[in-house]
Amino acid sequence: LQTDGGFSDITELPPVHSEVLEDEEPIRAWLRASPGGVGVSIASGGDNVFHLALDGLGKIYGVDISPAQIALCRLKSTALMAFSESEIASLMGIYGPATEGCAALLGKVLEATGLGFASEGALAFAEANGLLRIGAFEQMVAAVREQIHEAVGEDTVRLLIAEPDPGRRRGLWEQHSVTDGLTPIFRTFFDEEVLAGIFTPKRFQPILACSPFADHLLRVVTSLVLDGDPGQNYYLHRWALGGYLPAGPVPPYLDPANLPALREAMPRIEWVVSELAGFLAQLPTGEVNCFNLSNVLDWCDDEYACLTWQEITRVAAPGARLFARTFLYDRPHQEHAQKLGWFRDPAAEGSCLAKERVGYYPGYELWSRASD
Ligand SMILES: C[S@@+](CC[C@H](N)C(=O)[O-])C[C@H]1O[C@@H](n2cnc3c(N)ncnc32)[C@H](O)[C@@H]1O
């Protein structure tokens, strides 16, 4: 059985993902987390675990195979519990690279959790940039962002995001030849050879749902800017500008208005370092109401994905729901899940794709189980 060794090898801070950067809205809408329910979510940067906790689950397990991801989640939870709104903004670097107080705040949170960075250099980087910027994936995105700013101008990017009128946005896009500027950058950085081992394991490249991936991504970004609501799309701000906009929208768990509710919910979160199937095997039968799998099944071979579905089915409560994203087309575990009594909802999947605010995943899997 094979999960990808890549993530479990990452044992010390910094992690790969310092923010999840997957649209949270469809996850919450599909899972309908109800107060008192039990949830299991892949942790990654923690964002969706915090969001599901905000929805009132009685217990939420944030599970990740990578100790570095769980260490980051612990740092974030500790900071969200202990610090003021402005201190949280500074430590995380919500609006841009860290402000002066960041190093001292990071020192406090490392001391409180007993966690540390793998090297002095990694610590210095975190102090200078904030926790939301320390992930290896974020650093790849930062390199792409720099190239984009050079090619089309950071001012143009800001104008496009701020312009509320779709007709004027299209005019700006054409006037600054944005498609021509972005195409070579996307084709270089998002080439499937470059992304092998970052978005999916190399062995699954032949079954990528959208190929060439760079062209898919450019279509998505173009549509998010021209047809979407870029002024309100905080994911776009984060990808294109490197930070959220001061006075603009932020992910719910970073929104000061949600801080009291998040603090109240925090004791209901349990962070766990484990691969998913092994963790589920330890849970009692029939207890879990909702599962957020991100795209972990993209990282599992067919046999292991089927085994994971068996454990999911054993621990699922009647009427349980499961959310997953994927870069790949049809895989055997999907038929296996149907045989185990799970149903997909293609109409809901289509409507999620239409409303998606990030969009680099070409596929949704929205599953539910009969209520018995
Ligand atoms: C699947 S990746 C998806 C990346 C996503 N775009 C994000 O930003 O979070 C998310 C997380 O899944 C974790 N992961 C991968 N395979 C896993 C497994 N079998 N069990 C538990 N966690 C796993 C990785 O360590 C990573 O932190």
C-alpha cells in the first residue's frame, strides 16, 4: 500500500502549506456541520478545521500525516487563543510581510507550544514574513507572483482587483495584454513536470483531469478576474498580491468578528499527526458526521484509497457527508465507495464548480450516505 512519502517526510517547521487556499465555502455548505456533530478534516494549514469548528461541531479532528503541518496548526491555535486582533494580524502577516512585533510574538508562541523551526534561517524567515507565508508552496507561489508583477505590473493587478465594473476590467485586461503577459509564466511554472510531486504524485500525471494544466489554470484565473467578483475574492488577493487587503475580506477564521466564537470552539478541536486511514481505524464505529478530505486520495494508490473508504464507511454516522477535491479523473475507489453505500451529487458538484473562488482543482466529489 502506498501513500506518498513526501508529506510524512516533512517533520519540522516550516511546513508545505501555511494556508489552505482552497475555497472554504463549498466545504461548509456541503458538510452542513451541525452543533454537536463529529467531524474529521485534513488539517493542512488548519483553516478548514477552524471553519468547521466555527460551524459548531461538538468535536473536530484535524488530521495530517505531516508533523510540520500539525505544528503550524498548533502555533496558529495558540496565537488565536492568546493574542489581540492586531497581534494576530502581525504574527500571521495577514496584510503583508510581518511587522516589527512579529519576532517577539513568534518567540512567545514557540515557547508556549514547545515547538521550533528546523533552522535559524527558517525561523528568521518566519519572523520577517509572518506565519501565513512560511509554507514551501507559498514560496513557489511568491516566485510566480513576482514574475507576474514584472510582466504586467503590480499596479495593473491592483487596478483589476479594485475595478468593480466588469466591462472596464475587461478593457484593462486587454489594454495591458494580460493574457500575453501571463501565458509564458503559467506555462513555465505550472508545467506538469514542474508540478509533479506538488499537486499530485508523478505517477498520476497520465490521469490529470485537465491537461495541459497551465492552460486550465490560466482560463480559471482569467474567469475569476473578468467574470467573478475580484474585489471580494480574498483568495485572489492572497494569490495575486501576497496578502489580504487592509479593510478587505479575509478568511472567516482570521476575521476579528469571528474571534470570540472561534475561541469558544477551540477546545473542541483535536490536532492529530497521522495518515488518515490509520487514524480512522482508531475511532468508534458510526460516530463521524462529516469528512473533509481535501485531495488526499489523489496521493493514495488505488488499494489504499479503497481501504480508506472502508474505514470512512465504518466510522460514518447515518446520513454522513464527505467532501473531496481532485485533480484526477475517474478512479476505482469511487466505484468502491458506491458499493459501500455512498452517493455522489453531480448537480451539487457542478454548482460548486460554477461558484468556486480559487478553482485550481478541476474536480469535486460530494458524497453522502443514506440516513438508514
Ligand atoms: C492533500 S494536501 C492539499 C493541499 C491543499 N491545496 C492545501 O493547500 O491544503 C493537504 C494536506 O494533506 C496531507 N496529507 C496527504 N496525504 C495524507 C494522508 N494519507 N493522511 C493524512 N494527511 C495527508 C498533507 O500533509 C497536506 O498537509
